[in-house]
Amino acid sequence: MEDLLGKLGNKFGVLAESDTTQLKVMAKNEDVAVGDLFIIPSRRGHARFYFFRATQYANVMNRTIDMGDVARNKLTMDDSYFADDLNDEKLIELKGMLLGYAQKEVNGKWSFHRPRRLPEHLTEVYLVTEENAVVVRELLASQLGSGIFVGYLLAGEKALSSVPVYMPPHALSHHIGVFGRTGGGKSNLLMVLIESMFRYNEKVELDGNGRKVSLLAIDPHDEFCTWPSGQRNGIEEIVSKYDFKSGSWNSLVAPFYYLTARDTISKEGQRRIRLSRADIGPQDLLSIMEFTDQQTAFANQIYSFHGERWINRLLSGDIGEHTGEGAAFLPGTISAVERRVSFLRRGQTQIFTSYDPEIDQEYESVLPDIICALESGRIITVDTTLMTELEQFLVTTVVARTLFMLRKALKSARSAETLEREICISLGFDPENGSTGMRAFAESMIEALNEGRLPYVRNGEVVRIEELPHVNVLIEEAPSVLNPERLRFGSIFRDISRQGRKFGIGLTVISQQVTAIDHGILSQLNTEITMALGNEAERKEAIKNASADLYGFEKELQVMGKGQAIMTASYRDVPLPVQAPLFDSLVERGCIR
Ligand SMILES: Nc1ncnc2c1ncn2[C@@H]1O[C@H](COP(=O)(O)OP(=O)(O)OP(=O)(O)O)[C@@H](O)[C@H]1O
Ligand SMILES: [Mg+2]
């Protein structure tokens, strides 16, 4: 305790009244701001350092009770109030809340506890500044975390550049919400996170152990790849560090980091996105558009009969005769389903390729490569600017669903021998029982498995999900996909939000509004990064949904500056105010722990 005390600098004030929710401190007249952090060392019982955050300041006079009298006198008899001793009379009274306290454990580390105790009477109080920030870093180590760099701890208006805040890698396989009004700095923060993920993977690769992280970022503004608003060139610049002839490119970036519907691609690691109609199952369409029960039954029946060629059959009007073995379907039902899949017609979509081996239309899809990449720790952005909303939604759904199914198959496989079969069955491909399902995709995955691109087997054993990367699917402008009306029963995103963590797959939801996101999804968020929010209703919703009590932070949500956020998480004891740095200013530094 003594060595830390020595580093705290000059005392700021003395603790006056206190209870476990609010403290009052008397201090000299100094420049202060709401949100300032204070440390209160105390020896009551055990040596502890309490953390305290100011929520309110007031100017008071030492011996005078009524400031109004002093002001009146100053106005009428100004000179007499310039007396030196008057300055000594000026004090500030600050009120605020206890965040908790740090206590040294037997292992020599500081643990953090929520405020269940109080510091002693009249304890000295120290203001946290850049000069004594090392003390904060040591005391709060358990809260600041390690892994993916997010920003710097914010004390009042000051970002403490020696106190970086991290998000643990496992947070990515749980669900993350990033909320803030337009222009608040969400996209900039995401660039910072993306760069941190690359650095983190680099470190895992270098150490030769640990779990990598993977990201599939749906980017409707096409900003992440080249970061058009800044001086740095987005992910393009981040990956340019990895020489593509070298091992680091192959282990961190290959085969691609950027997928786009544009045709003009010249750079290594960028690829034209094409998925096959054969990758789409009825459940994908059901989860993005409205189907009646009859239409659902019909779509399922066509699929169970024709498998991966079901959409081709529907589009060509050649659904065969044997499809009506069970119930017969009304022509209206059939044509309604045909209409619903018509956006997948050739000429209507640049993304989905047709598939019919009988007429030499082979399986053409990057889906197998996307899955293998995500299973190997890759950060991939998908530029969806040229996609329709429906295509974007479908692409995201198909990738998320297939990954989810494969991980489920992996979990249920007992041995490397049964894995192939589990994969095929999970994709509905079961030749022994006459079911085609997603045969082409399943065969591609088996090939990838055998070539080692799909890393599900190691040393002859099936790997555990805990050995695979934490995968996150990031959805910018989330309300367009995850709003309550859109999110239908059976949506893969609802499944992932409920069970994704078991399979190491998480969602990141980016939105200007908290209220526009489906409640089921909101309630499953584990990490919330909340920036300034535009109105009362949004702030209320954010506070309601936060994983930690935001009591005392309400004001901040209104006044925070660009890139400032309150981070709450179920794995943390306190909300942490952070300042994300500007991505442009984030030159390479040791921000990975
Ligand atoms: N951490 C930061 N520090 C300083 N300035 C920032 C920071 N983050 C963002 N800004 C500034 O704010 C601008 C808008 O930021 P950004 O595009 O990240 O906002 P956004 O929340 O994504 O907005 P939208 O909801 O409209 O997409 C940036 O161009 C940048 O100038
Ligand atoms: Mg943005």
C-alpha cells in the first residue's frame, strides 16, 4: 500500500459524509469536472483503495453559511473581498458515488469489489490524473481486462493514456451492443476494434497458443476497407503490413479480408462475393420474409424433395410431380412461393449464382471459403453497398446459419470418423436416406476438412469448440436486420442470440437507437458500449439493458463527446467510461495485452 500511496501525489480533499451510495468530499478550490475519478486509501479493517466518481460539484465557503451574503457583499464592497484569506475560504464540495474498492489478495494482485464497505472518516482523497494513472492501472487491472484494445479510461474529461481498457476475446463469442447517436464515433470505434483484433491474432500466432478471433463484418457503407473519412486507409492499410508472400499473410489474412459485389477488384485478399442458390435453405428465406403456414409447408416440401436445387426448380417452374405426396398445394400457394424467390432469378441478383449440374451449372460459391476463414481466425468485411437489403440480409443469414450448423455438428461428433457424417447430416445431405439437402456445400466442406482448411480435426481427434476462434458477426445499421418486425420466428439471429455462446458465435449489434433493436436480442447482450444518445427514451432503454448498474452515469449518456463511451459488461464489476482514440491517430503501439 505504501508504495502506491507514494505515487498518488498531493491530496485533493478530505472525505466528509458518506454512505454506501453517496460520498461527500470537501476540497480546495480547484478545477474539476463531473465524472472525475478519485482514490480514497483506507485502512479500516484491511488496506483498501476506494474509487469514487464525482457526479456533482458545488462552490461553498469555509465558515460562511450563506453564499448569497458573500456575493451581495462582494458586489457592493468589492475591494474588501479581494483579501487573501478569502481565497482560503473558498472550497468545493463534491458529491459522487463509490464505484467500489481494490483490495490486495494473497497472490499479491489487486482484486476489485463492489461497494459494500465504506472508507474511514475523514480519509484523504486523491484526484486521478495522468501523473498518478499508473496507480489506477495497477488497482483496476482486473477490470481493465486484456485482449482487444477498446480505448483509454476516461476520468472526467481526461482520457488516461496510460490506462488502456480492453475487451476480453471471449466477449466476441458473446453478444456486443454498440449504441450511439449519429456521428458519435461508432464506426471509428469499430476500426479501432478491428485493428486490435488483427493485432490480437498476430499475438496468438506468435505465442503459438490461445484462441484467435474471427469477425464477419457486414458493412453497408463500405467504410472499413478503405476508411474513406480518414487519413488512414482502413483495413487495407492494416493488412498491408503483412507481406502476402510471407507466413503472416497466410496465417492471418488469406484467402481474403474483403468481399464485395463490385467486379473491379485488383488487390490481393479482396474477392468478388458470390454465393450459390444451392446454399440457401427454406429456413433462410423464412427468417427474412413473410411466409404463410401453407407457403412454409410447400417450400419445405420442395426442398426435401429437390434439396439444393429447390430454388432452381421453383424459378424454372419445374417442381416435378412427386412433390405433392402429402398435402396437395393450391396453385396460389405455389405461385406465392415462386414470387418470393424470384429476387434470386438470374439478372435480378449479382450475388447468388444458379446451380444445376444437369445443365452444367456448377456450384459456384465463396461460402465454403468464408466458413474455413472464420474457423481459422480471420477478419472479413463484406461490402454490401451494391446489394439490395434482402440480398444483404440473406447473405448474412446464410453465412451465420451454416457456421452455426457446422459448429453444432462438430459438437455432436464423437470422433473424427463420425464427423464427416455429422456435417453432411446437419446440412441435410444424407444419401443413405435419399435426402440431398445442401449436397454441394457439404461436399466442399468435407473436401476442406480433408485438406485441413477446415480445422475441425487435429492429431486424429475432433477439436473442441473451445479450441476454435471466437467468431463474431457484426451488423452495422442493425435495425434494418434486427428490428422486432424483421426478426421472424426461426431467425438465425434469434437462435444465435440465445444459444450462440455455447457454440462460440456472437453478434455485434451497431445501432443509433437502442429502442429499434429486438428485445430478445437486447436482453442477450453481454457487453454494451454506449456512446452519447440523442434522446431520453434511448438513454432509458440503454440504462435498462446495460449489464451493470448505470446509476450515476445518466448524465454522461447525454453529454459525452465523440468517441466517448460507457462500457458495461456482465464479466465486469463496474461500468467503465472510455475514450476511443481516433483510428487515424492510432499508430502501431503496444495496445495488445
Ligand atoms: N474517438 C474519436 N475522437 C475524436 N473524434 C472522433 C472520434 N470518433 C469519431 N470522431 C469524429 O466523428 C466523426 C463521426 O464518427 P463516426 O463516423 O465514427 O460516427 P458514427 O457513430 O459511426 O456515425 P453514424 O451513426 O452516422 O454512422 C468522425 O469523422 C470523426 O471526425
Ligand atoms: Mg457509422
